[in-house]
Amino acid sequence: LKSNPSNNEEKEAQTQLTKSDELQRLHSQALSAYQREDYVAAISLLDEILAVCVWDAELRELRAECYIKEGEPSKAISDLKAAAKLKNDNTEAFYKISRIYYQLGDHELSLSEVRECLKLDQDHKQCFSLYKQVKKLNKQIESAEEFIREGRYEDAISKYDSVMKTEPEVPVYATRAKERICHCLSKNQQATEAIKICTEVLQLEPTNVNALKDRAEAYLLEDLYEE
């Protein structure tokens, strides 16, 4: 304005100044809400700021943290993916995306994202540690599925037992492993064991279609037609 004063530009400049003051105030409130663990309020405030400051990677990362705390991982992934594009060498965003996918039980996408982190920094300790874990788990699951395709059910069961030992902390992997073990036992005509394991899965996931089908097959083997 000092270099080129004009009425139109002055009005525009005043509007933008007022807006920037308002955004700074919202930003302070958002940080305050985050610190007192009021994540719903923080998300609402960050929504307002990001409607204007679309390209701010750090605000997106902060909102992603709030989404994680609120149990909305898919929204967190969306913000982190944007942050990874907006900021060069954003290894932290790739690491967080990979961890979320891993916690959700999507080991293949987790592996893909952690590789992106290591492409940027092959010495990144957290990413390398996660990479080793996911790669090992991924290999075991692929190997088990190959055994199932070949009809080698005992080998597949053994491999899925290894999966549960490799990842005892994230429950989704144990549930998926038991679901596949239940399938193998049913196919291998070990009806009593199949019914037991399938029932364990169905106690956790009552609408698991695969476990219901495999348990039904096992009941047929035992002539338990009503069941």
C-alpha cells in the first residue's frame, strides 16, 4: 500500500489484515484446545483456519493428531497425506501414515508408506524399525496364504501361529490369523478344532462371514445340521 496507494487496494488490505488477525486468534484457541485435550474443539477451529490456509502442512499435521486421538484414522491419513505432499522430506508424515495403516491391520499399505519414508531418509530409526516389523509380518502372511492356495493347511496353521507371535500387541492380526486358522482346520476336516477356533473369532466379530461359513462347514462334518 505504501508503494502504490489506492482506495480499492486499501479496502482489500484492511479486509485481509482483519482476517489474518482473526486466524491468529483461532490458531491460539486451537492450540489451547489441543493442549487441554479438547480435540473436538481443536478440530472445529482448525477446520475454519484450513478453509483459508489450505496449504499449511503443520496445521494439517496438528488436525491429524486430533483425529487420531478421536479415533478417526481415515481422516488423519487424509491430512497426513496432504502434509507429506506440502512439505519436502516429510518423513514424519509417512511414518505416521504407515503406523496408522499398521494399527488398522493393513500391513501392505503400511509397508508401502514406510518405504516412502526410507526413500527420503534410509537412516530414519523409527521408519527402519517399523519397516523390519511390517516386512516380517507381511512375509509370514504371504507365505501362509500361499500354503492355503496349495492345500498345505498344517503348514498354513503353523505360519499363522507365527504371525500371532510376531505381532502380539495389535489385536486385529490375531483375529485375522485365527480366522484363517479356522478356515484351514475346516478344510482339513478337523471339525472339533475348527468349531472351537471359529467360535473364538465370532465372539470378537459376530458378523464375520468367513468364520460363519467355515464353522458351518465344520458343523456339517460333525452332522450337526441344525447348527
